Amino acid sequence: DTEVTQTPKHLVMGMTNKKSLKCEQHMGHRAMYWYKQKAKKPPELMFVYSYEKLSINESVPSRFSPECPNSSLLNLHLHALQPEDSALYLCASSQDGQPVTYNEQFFGPGTRLTVL
Amino acid sequence: KNQVEQSPQSLIILEGKNCTLQCNYTVSPFSNLRWYKQDTGRGPVSLTIMTFSENTKSNGRYTATLDADTKQSSLHITASQLSDSASYICVVSGGSYIPTFGRGTSLIVHP
């Protein structure tokens, strides 16, 4: 299995809602990533988990809360979002998170989030 | 500052024609360079990945080249098809495993 899956594909939520995005991979990868992508822009890194521990938080607002329950799963909990948070949220995984390794990232299909 | 610059920003070609996309980077130290294809509203799909010792890598009709001395890469698409219409993103990784993304080249293939 060489696939990263994400659910849901689409999500519409109000600013007072609490929702979660889910990401799963069964490639034995030990690094997992959350990216945010606005239209016609490259993905922006949000969080990196390496060996199930949060290793990078790119100054993301606390209304986004990541969670890595095990090595195959990555969640992104959403609370009190703003309309400007509407974007495509991409999950990715790679073999490991160490530098200078041959470390190809595999992306999921993304969750299209709309905040009303 | 690590940067990845891609050109052209957008490109329109006729079906069956070839095209070449460019990527220049200032990421240092250099670990690897990847080309991704991203369809609108979908996640990026890897086309090629190259380390500093690799000059050329092919994947079907896609051929990537890398010149680590001049810090340039190109992606050549042969005999374009309508399904090649997408954004092509160059991504460079260096000493940190946080990659640097280019802004992408939007390719439109017309029948």
C-alpha cells in the first residue's frame, strides 16, 4: 500500500464548530506532515511529526491542534476557525524525518475546508 | 534564505507538443530535488526525485535533469497529453527535512 488517505474530502464548518481532519498511511513511514494550501499557491508547512512526536510547529495558531495517535494516523483538530482558514489541507508522509536522507514525501488527496 | 524559483509561471501548449519547465534554487546544503504534479484541488503526486549525484531521471514521458553546480533543474514533458494539464511543483530539500517549495508552473494543454 503506497497511499496516503485523508478524510473527509470536503468539509464545511461554522466558526463555532469543532471538527477533525484525519490522515492515514500504511507504508511504515515515521514522519507525517500537515500542510495548508491556498489557491494558486504552494503548500505551506504547518506541523511535522517524527516518530509520533511533534517536532515542528510552524507558528500555527492554537485553533489548529495536531494529534498523532500512532505511527499510521495523524489528526488535525479544528476549533473556532476563521473564514481565512478556508483552504486545501494536505497530509504527507515520508520514510523518516531525519535530515540528509533520501526522504520523498507522499501526499494525500487533501481535504477541501470551507469556513463560513 | 532558501528559495526555489520556477519559470514560466504558466504555459499553454498544443496536445502532442513538448515543453520544458525550469527550476532554480538557492537551498544549501542540498539533499534532493523533487518534481510533483498537482491537479487542481488534489494532492501533489511525485514524478521524480534526484540527489546531487544524479543528472537525469525519467518517468515515462517526464524527464528531469539536475545541475547541482549551477543549482538548476528542468522537467521535460514529451508528446504532451490533455491529462498533463496541471501545476508542476519543484521541491528542494536541504540540511533540514523541511522542504522548500517553488510556486509551481501551471501547464495547460489544448487539443
